[in-house]
Amino acid sequence: MHMSRWQRVRTFLHLLLVGVRRRMVLGARLVLIVEGKVLLLKHTYMPGWHFPGGGVEPGETAADCARREGREETGYEAGPHLQLLGLYLKVSEATNRDHVAVYVSREARKADEFRPNGEIAAIGWFAPDGLPVEIEPGTAARIREIFEGLPVMERW
């Protein structure tokens, strides 16, 4: 999946601002699964559907980051038990220094109403066999790892 020029500029600027505070980025993503469906979101600044997630803040665990980002970005709160799926090196057109911890929760509750904003354009629940065509390839690979029992890879 290729980024448009505008998406590359926005992603670059976002990562530049993050990079001022952090040299290597450690991120966390949250896979919420309820009734066999997975929650995905669309960013305003890059193409495709993704899991909620973001950068781990100082003093924050990766799991706490996944929980926080999930709620901030979607309005859904993960259940108390998160399972670490894996730690991935994420290389893209914009960066080669992201490491992403992916956590799975098979419980969620709606804590806040979702409203599109400057970062998140849309959210949606999808069955593994009905994923959107525009899904980001790494996100699709993680879904296959979870639902099809494929080996967990090291690279996004």
C-alpha cells in the first residue's frame, strides 16, 4: 500500500515531532476482539485500516499504552487481561526505527462515544473473513496470526 504525497508529508511531520522526544520509537497496538470481530480504525494522515495504538510514554508500560490508545482513539476500553501477541520491527516509507508491541483483548466495553477528529477518521468492527480492502498489510498479517494460528513474525 503506497502513501500519497500528502500522507507521506503528514507522517513525516508526525514522526519528526515524536522523534524530537524519542530516538527509537516503541509503540503498542491493541487488538480488540468481540464476538469474533476485530476493531480497526482509519487515520487521517496515512492510508489503510489499522489497530488502535501509539507511542509508549515515559513511565508507561507497553500494555498500559495499548489500553490508553485504544480508549483515546476508539472510545472502547480493553478488558483486564491483555495477551502479548508479539514484538515487531515496523519498517515503512517514513521510518525504520519503530518497534511495536501488539496486545490482544477478547473483552471490551464502550467507554466513550467515538467522534471523528484530526487523528482518527473512522472506526469499524470487521469479521476476519470480511476485512476492508484498504487494510494495512501488517494489520492483516496480525489478524491471520491470531485467527488462523500462523506463526508470529518478527517484522511488521
